[in-house]
Amino acid sequence: MAIQTPANNPSLTAAEVAKLLVEPLEQQSTFLSAGPQIIDSSGPVRVPRIASGASANFVAAGAQITDSNVTFDEVQLLPSTLKGIKSLTKLSNELIRESAHTVGALEQVVQTRLVTDVSNVLDAALWDGTGTSDTIKGILRQTGIQTGVLDLADPDSLIDGLAAAQGNHVSPTHWVMTPAAFAAIRKVKVGTGDRRYVIEPNTIANGVGFQLFGLPVIVTDYIGNVGTAPGKARVALVDFSKVVVARDQNPSVTVLDQTFGDYDTVGIRVTARFDVAVLQAKAVTLLTEA
């Protein structure tokens, strides 16, 4: 009696392999996981702040105290004109039925994929969105942020960035940089004849994530380079306690099973609407290569 083996029956195992729908390689969302303050609102948001405080002086007993005023302004988010991020994909019912034996519930797979795609667009906008045409203006584009010069061959430039932030009375919570910039900083050697690393490799990782000069490092493509290729690298220092995100709608899925009924087709729509602002502009220090 012949024993049936996988080698003799490859078609019996192929279906199991086919169920592993391969996703593209991409970075994970980083901005919201960094811990900004989140305000849920379906309408415009106004965050009041003190623009300048009162003055205080030494006054002798019985002398008149000079009065002074506290001035206020506000940060505005989610204006009514701000656009949302949206995506729509249509699948024929034949495709949904015929794919069931290979990738399982195709609708669920596509829903998850669309949410990821929308989240990626949102992440890029929160970091470095231009704010043009009623879109999100990212924190690296905000008016009044601190700037400085970056030298990836000299870690002292990062310390200078820290000093600039501390001079503005800011306590940064995170470094933000691209994988290439982080690698360049890590590869700096003591000297031409000394191949030791300036930054000890074992002190960079804390067992959970990367750290540099005592602060967590967010590695993301969305901080990008500026200028023409290869462009000028950028590194940011951010105090996320002073970053606020207004959230009108998380990435939300709607299945449209009737809209395209005359095509025997199902539509899957994903929408999201967010905005971001920096409560104190100097909470962001952006270093750029000379």
C-alpha cells in the first residue's frame, strides 16, 4: 500500500500557503504612539494660552504696587474647512466569493489594509504635512519652532540642539530622525586610527526601543530630507507634552453593500479626520544639515 505524502500531493498544501496574504514592507505609525495630548471633537477646537504673564517687582512697605496685565491668545485646530483623509475600494461579489478558499474573508483583509493606508497618510501629515489646500500642517512646519544646524559626523551638534531646547525652557521627550540619519550618528568613530564608536552601541538600546543621550529615538521616514537629492538630513527634538492632536474621527470603515448594487459590487470606505498643533512653538527643535 502506497503512503501518501506532501511530496506526492503538493496541491493539498498549496491552499494553506495561499492563505498567507503577504503585506508590503512598511514602517509602523509613530506619531500618535509618541504620546501627544488628544482632544476628541467634531467641531473646531480652541485651546487658550497665556501669551505673556504679569510682571512682579520688589515693592517697599506702604508703596504703590504697579499693576500689569496678563495677555492671552489661542491655538486653533480642526477648522471647518479642514479636509479629511478618505479611501474607497470596490470589490465584486464574485471576487469575494471565489477568494474565500485562499485568503479567507477578503472583505476583512481589505478593510484592515485600507485602515493601514489611511493611517500612513495621517502619520506623514502629522509629522511634516505642508498645510496647503486645507490639509494638516505638521509639527515640523509650524511657525516659530527652534532651528539649528545638524552635523551627522559630529554628535556635538545634537548636544547643541539639546542646549537650544533647554535654553527655551523645554524638556524634550523624543528624538526624531530617519533610519539613515540614526545610522550615520551611530557610526561616528573616535578618530582615524581609533575605530571605537563615539556613542557606545550597548547604551543605545534600552531593551524596548532606541535611546540617544538619554532620550527615546523615533525612527521614521516621515521626517525626510529637504532640498534636492540626496537632500539635507534633519533631526528633531520634540516635547510631546506640548503637542496636541484634535481627533474628529479615527480611521473608520463603512461597507457599502447597496451603493454599487447594479454592478453586484461592494464598496469599502475608510475615513479619518485629525489636526495637530504645538502649544508652544519652541517645543520643537529642528536641526538641518548645513
